[in-house]
Amino acid sequence: MTTTLYKKARIYTPVDEGRARGGKKQGQLACFPDGALLVEDGTVAALGPYETVLRARSGQPPDAEIDCGNKCLVPGFVDPHTHLCFAATREAEFDLRLAGTPYLEILKRGGGILSSVQAVARASEQFLADVTLERALTALRHGTTTLEIKSGYGLDQDNELKMLRAIRQAAARSPQDIVATFLGAHAIPEVYRGRSDDFIALLIHEVLPLVKEEGLADACDIFCEEGVFSIEQGRRLLRAAQGLGFRVKLHADEVHDLGGAALAAELRALSADHLLAAHPDNLQRMAAAGVVATLLPVTAYSLKKPFAKARQMINQGLPVALATDCNPGSSYCESMVFAFGLAVLLMDLTPAEALTAATLNGAYALGLADRVGSLDVGKQADFLLLDGESPSILPYHAGVSSVQEVYKKGRRVV
Ligand code: NIG
Ligand code: FE
């Protein structure tokens, strides 16, 4: 067993009490200004004031001691919502949106998600794995030690499975924990136009069982939106997925309030994501059902939309998580640091609330909080050293990343 003591660190971490933290608890952190973190074989063995941690070792010196130079030490970021397995960027569409064409209008004309579907259809599994890994490593340099990646640019059996296998390959080559989500219901493929019920039936009866059989995804997601999939279709697909043992989540109430948040509560989903247009009553239902609100501020920023009402959600007791939503359409951004900055400066989260959102609540949104998301004894030693005194450095030092060193399972990876 090797033990390493990281000392002279200003440690800030949410504390895991067995559920995602909302309300007043979202902003409560454990802080140790002269802190030490003891890592044993990649796992957190102790943390607290330096003297206390040393005493807990009853005089036994660790194998190594590392002086953190009074830098801030926080848990690695958990990004619970990305689409970073894609084949090509969409600059032309970005220009169209800048000129005033709405996001959903571009999709209606066969662009948007559907143009990414064409690019994925032309790409090999190997190419997709390589570009996915490259983007995951960019996220790692910005402090993301655990992330979710969705399929959803395949929209047919072969291409959805190709994406999921590419994600699996990227996961095997990255130091991060990467979990895959099946998002076959991301858009209605051209050949199913006007027959979206048939497409949902295909996913339920043909594709989902194969995804299960090959163990290619942990969760199932759907884009419920006007002109895309209805709440009823979401209920049908996600219930079937639950029947096969998948966890479920959804893209809910992003542009229109269809009641996605209420469906998430009904199904006790891991999370409901976006929620820009969600009704407060349905948010209350989510809070009661223990569903995490995963907010994607970079998407609102990129689409020039008003941000989700994060302040109101937290005040309602709803646990908020932050994610990048990294994708080639509505949010081309791998950086949780940027999402963190937007959350603090434009959504009125405190830096402490944003830290909980970017770490522990994201871990709950992935069902991985038993292993990651906070510096609690027994969890993986996934942590970051920031070039500053407190997590406030992240939004305060704008336009750059204050993440200086990244550790995954106790090993320095950046
Ligand atoms: O979460 N809203 C749907 N899906 C993605 C966008 C995907 C794309 O435009 O390629 C999102 O914003
Ligand atoms: Fe998304």
C-alpha cells in the first residue's frame, strides 16, 4: 500500500451525506485552510487540518509528502451531460443562428442534430473514438475527472451502436471515469418523419435490448421538445429502459414547457436537464422525488437564451448540478470552468454552490456518488489544485482556466 500526504493545501469540498445537496446545503462546504489530504492506493484515507490528519496516522509517516504551496484543492469536476462523441463541427449553423435563425428551425430544415447524424454515418468507429478521446482529454485539462457521454447522432441501430462502442474505446484509453448514455431518441431521423411512434417502437424493441446485451450504456435519455419527442413518447421509452435495468434521464423543458420536469419526477429519473422553461410546480415535484436539476449554462449562453432559474431552484430545495452539454450545435465547450463562471456571474450561484453543482451533485446525477464527487474518506482521490486561494478563483479569473494540476485516483494526470 502506498500513502501520499498532500499538505499545505486550502481544501474545499462538499460533504456527502447520502443525497444530492439542494437548498441551504448546496452552499455548505467543508474548508480546511491549512489542510492535508491523505491518499492510500488512489483512495481518500483522511482529510482535515494537517495536525489532525497526522495524528490519525499515529506517528506512521506516509511514503511521500507533497507540499501544495497553499493552493486551493477541490474535488475533480464531474460533467454529467455531454455529447462529445461527434464527427464534425457546425460553424455554418453557428453563423445562421447569429443571423437570427432559431435553433429548432435549423433542425426542422434538416440541419442541426440531423447534420451531425450525417457526419457520424460517414465516420468510422475508430475516428469517432479518437476525436472523442481528444475532447475528453481537453475536458481533463480543465479539471473534469468524471464525465458522461451520450450517443444520439446515430439514430439507427448500426450508427448508435458504433457511437457507443467508440465511447467505450475512448473510456478505456482515458484516465477519467467515462459513462455512456443511450440517446437514440435525440431527433426524428429523416426516414421516420411523421412516424415518430414507429421510431420509438424500433428503439424499444430492437436497439435498447442490443445496447443492454453488449453492456454499452448505463442510462437512457430522450429529447422531449416540441417538434421532437412528446412526453408520452418519453414515458414509453424510459419505462421500457427502466424495465431493462437502465437508469433514466431526460432533456426536459429546454425551449418549451412540455412537462418534462414532471415526467422526470414521476419516473424518479437521475436528473432532468436544461429546464430553461420548466414550470415551478414541476420543479417542486422533482425536489420531492430526489431528482437532480442538471443545468447547462453554456447552452443558454451559446443560444443567447435566458438562463435557467438556478437561484429559484436552489431556494426551492432542488439540488442543482452543472454540466457543459458539450456538443457541436448548442454548446461547443468542454470546460466545466467556463460553466462554473457563467453559473456564478450570470445565474447568481455562490462559488460554494457552484462547486457543489460541479462536483457532488453531478456525481449524484450520474449515480456515481459512492465513488466520486467529493473528498470523503473511501472515495476516489480525484482532485484539482487551483492557481488561487479559494474556488472563487474559477469565476474571478475570467477567460482562462485556473486548474493547474489534476489528479485521478491519486495519480497526477495533468
Ligand atoms: O442538449 N437539445 C438537444 N441536444 C443537444 C444539442 C445537440 C446538437 O445540437 O447537436 C443539447 O443542447
Ligand atoms: Fe444535451
